[in-house]
Amino acid sequence: MSAPGCGSIVPVNLYLRLFLLTVRIRLAGLRSGRRPSLWDEGRTPFRVALTDLDPLRHVNNGKYLSMLDLGRYDLLTRSGFWHEASRRGWYAVVAAQTITYKRSLTLGQRFTLVTRVLGVDDRAVYIEQTFERRGSVVARAVVQARFLRRTGGTVTPEDLVAAAGGAPRDLTLPDWVHAWADAVRISSAAPTRTARGASA
């Protein structure tokens, strides 16, 4: 899942992880007779690699965002929604995201990225992703994503839910997510700037 204007799913330095994840997904599909729903919780295991570290030997803040891509890819692929969206000529872009860091991760530590859909509104789908290690939260992110049509235009929430086979009745987007989405929305019009120190 790329940011607007980006053609690839993940940065180049995560292609190996993407390959290994794809193999794991296919093997899991062969072993399990049940395909999870888009609305189920996805759990993607990771282990901190040397290339994840910053000069302080902790996972670099930006690496978490790249791993979020893999967690979403995992859930979308396992549920079959990635295939269904591709069949319909849809693709996903990240419109906004926020992340809070609570603990550090260091070389060799194993952790799990838990991904779940929070809900949808008239503009986007919202996904919560939590990094967990030994029952403790390491970091948590909320991602606002949109599905676009390759022929042009945005996929409506109704079409998205229909492609997923319907949505749970209790799927309700939290009020704070609504407020956050409104707060970070950017106008397409360029702002009018006044020089600092100039009188109105």
C-alpha cells in the first residue's frame, strides 16, 4: 500500500521481508482451510534486523512506518481482499497516519504487528496497527487509507464493503478517529501566507 504518488507497495529495503511474507502467506493458506475476513485481526511476526537500527541501536522511527505497509499487505492478502481489489482495478493509498511510540526495540528482538480495520467513513477506511512484544505495546498507529480506481475516481465505502462480503454490524468508527481525520485534512487550495512581523 503506497502513499499518494508512489508506485511501489514498500520501499526497496523491505523487498526481502515482502518476499518472505508472501511465502509465509501461501504456506499458511495451504495448511489452513479457513480464509480470514478483512474484518478479522491480522498478526504479522517480525524480528529486528541490523538494517532496522538507528545510530542508538534502536529501531529507527521511520522503519515502523515501512513495517505498517507489510502488516496491511498481510491482512489484505490473507483475507483475499487484495486479489478482489486488484480484479476490480482498485489500488490503495495512504492518505494520513499517526503513530505513538511507547517502548524501544533492539537487535534480534521478536515482536508482532497486530492489524485490524477500525471502520470506514464517506472518504476512507481506517486501520489500527499495534506493535506488541511479550504482551506489551511498543507502538500504535492509525492509518487512513483510500482505495482508488485505475480508471479514475475513488472507491465508495459501499463498494468497498460489498467487495469484502459485507461488514460486521458492530463496526463503528470511534469518535476520536473522526475528529483526527477532520483535523488533519488538507485543503487543495494553497494557503495565503503573511510575512512574519507584518501587520494585518
